[in-house]
Amino acid sequence: MLQGKKILLGITGSIAAYKTASLVRLLIKAGAEVKVVMTESASEFVSPLTLSTLSKQEVLSKIADNNAWANHVMLGRWADIMLIAPLSCNTLSKMAAGNCDNLLMAVYLSATCPVVVAPAMDEDMWHHPSTKRNLLTIASYGNHIIPVNSGELASGLVGDGRMAESEELVEWLRNFFFKKESLKDKTVLITAGPTHEAIDPVRFIGNASSGKMGIALATELQNRGAKVHLVLGPSAEKVPPGIEVTRVESAQQMFDACVQKFDRVNWAIMSAAVADYRPMEKANQKIKKKEETLTIELVKNEDILKHLGTKKKNGQCLVGFALETNNEKLNALQKLQTKNADLIVLNSLNDAGAGFGVDSNKITIFDKRGGERTFETKSKKEVAADIVNTIIDYCNE
Ligand code: CTP
């Protein structure tokens, strides 16, 4: 899994830096190419000569050295992944704030590859609220975090904060590349967000869907190597780069975009909260306030999931969602059947932490073969992983 992988190792000033000598050796042994960038304080804990000897590459630590400029942009582009290990408290806070006062930070800020960090610090620093906040901040930028171990610390105390061992870091990287390539032959269509059905040029019928669940699914699938087409209704959420996005407003536009793409995908996941009805006519001018009551006649929108269910070919997997407030299981199973889906993901508005706008969700997944999997309330990121794992299991059964 690590054969030929390009790993950019960033080393910061922590006693755990001494472990990077064995880390570089293990990575090279596994067939990876390793380039090292270190902060000046890191070189007080481990010698650049040791690392350049083990990696067979020059070790960089200054933006300019011997009148030559270190090309930090190209280093980040060269790498398949940047691993910052050990990550000191100081560099963590710089990453959270976006400070750029050394080569390692310049490389990190311009890196286009995924970044993973292995923190190392004393227990009290590790538990400080600012450390927790900074970790959450860098995780929200998309960085991966390898948990610290508990054990003997440099201070002589015993507790949390030890950097993961070199073998664990290598294992993490192996899993990362395995996961990243596991769906590389899959193309997936996802719908997400609400739809807006225009009443007049300034008004619409819509709903409170944020698009978070669908975007989390698109991100998870992309992280596992799938090619993702996201058909996204009006949503303020950010979509990570690399996901092909078609922005739509109405259910009709969402329908057209999906029908056009469905033939070429392996899986389709319909997580959008599509408006069931649209105004029969859209007024050309803003409707003026005249009478005491106003009646707008609505007509049914085409059901995208149901339509794709009639077009589904052998080998294609179709996944729907069911957001219910009552008779949840019965309604979900009915949708599974009437829409000819393979799997249906039920979330109930009766469950705390589930539904629109929130960052968590609680789901049960039913499949066409009678399978049922219930999950705890989790972050939408974790829920996305559960859904993807369930689709994989269903397809491999
Ligand atoms: N769906 C769709 N197109 C529609 C309506 C719904 O593709 N016009 C999809 C949703 O994306 C979801 C599933 O159908 O995957 C179920 O949506 P939901 O709103 O829960 O159910 P409806 O079929 O609209 O039925 P109801 O509103 O009566 O519960």
C-alpha cells in the first residue's frame, strides 16, 4: 500500500521528534519516498543529518538557504500526503490561525495534498481548552488527526499526550491509502439540499434542509476514491474541491440533472429534500398584496428517486432517504418498495440530534433483502461513513 507513495514528513519541536528516525526508516522500508521538512526547534531534538541519511533526500528547514529558495508550493504538490509528526502545541496553534513564519508552515498552508497530524505534548497542554479548540479548528479545515496515546511523558508524568508510535503512524498511512483507493472504480450520483419552487420572481416554496448530510456523503465517497457528481439545491454549505457539483434551484432542474447522469453511475444516493409540489404557475411579476387570502394552486413534482427506480439497470445501486415523523419503519419500508430502491436510510424527526440543520443524525438503514441496521446518534461525517460501509456490504453480499 505504501509502495511508491510520496510522503512529506513535517517535524516540529517536541521530544517525540526522536521517533521520526525510526518512522522514516519504516516508511522507506515499505517502499515510500520521504521528504522531510523540519522547524528549527525540531533540529534540536533530532539531527537533520540522521533524517537526510535515512530518507536519502536533503532535509529542508529554511525558506531560503545558500541563496536558494525552497519551493514550498511544489513540495505540497509533490506529496501524496503530508504527515506532521510530532505536532507541537505551538505549530498546532499556528495551523489553526494560519501563521506563516517558517518553511513548514508555508508548505502546510500551500499543500494541495491531504494533511494528517500526530500531536505530541504534555498532558496538561493536551487537555487545555485552547488545544481542544485548535484541534477542532484544524479538523474543520479537513486535516486528519491521529489520536495521542496515554503513557509515560517527557515531564515524567504519566497520562495522555504521547505521540502515536512509528508503527501506528505507518499503519494509519496504510489504511488511509487503502481507503482512498477502495472505491476508485465507482462513480456516484448524489442529490442534496432543498429545492426552491418559485411562486414569483422573489418568492419560493422551500424547506429547511441544509444539504449537510449529502455533502458529508459526497466527501466520504471522494475520500475513498469514488468519482462524485453532486446535484445540489440551494445550500450555503461549502463543498470540498474535487467533487463535481451541478447547482440547481427547482425539483425539475434536479430531476433533469439526475436523469442526464444516472446512466453513467454505479450508485445513486438521493438525500435531497425535494419539494413534493410546485406552484402551477410562476407569476412573472411580484404578486401584490391585495386580498385577505391568497390561494396558490400546486402541482406534484416528479419523484426523482422513483423515476430512477424504473430506469435502474443490473449492478446499479439506488439509495433513498426517508425523513419521517410517525410510523417511521412502515413508511420507510413502503418508500423502499414503491420507489424500487435497494436501500433506504430512515431518519426520524422524533430522535434528538436528527434532522435538518444539525450536525448529527440518527439513522436506520433498511435494504431490499430484508436487512435492517440501526446506528447511534453520530456526527453527519460518521453517519456518512456508516452509510457508505452499508452500501459496500450490500453490494458485496
Ligand atoms: N425524492 C425524490 N424526488 C421527489 C421527492 C422525494 O427523489 N420529488 C426522494 C428523496 O430524495 C428521498 C426519498 O425520495 O430519498 C423520500 O423522500 P421523502 O420526502 O421522505 O418522501 P416522499 O416520497 O416525498 O413522501 P412523503 O413526503 O409523503 O413522506
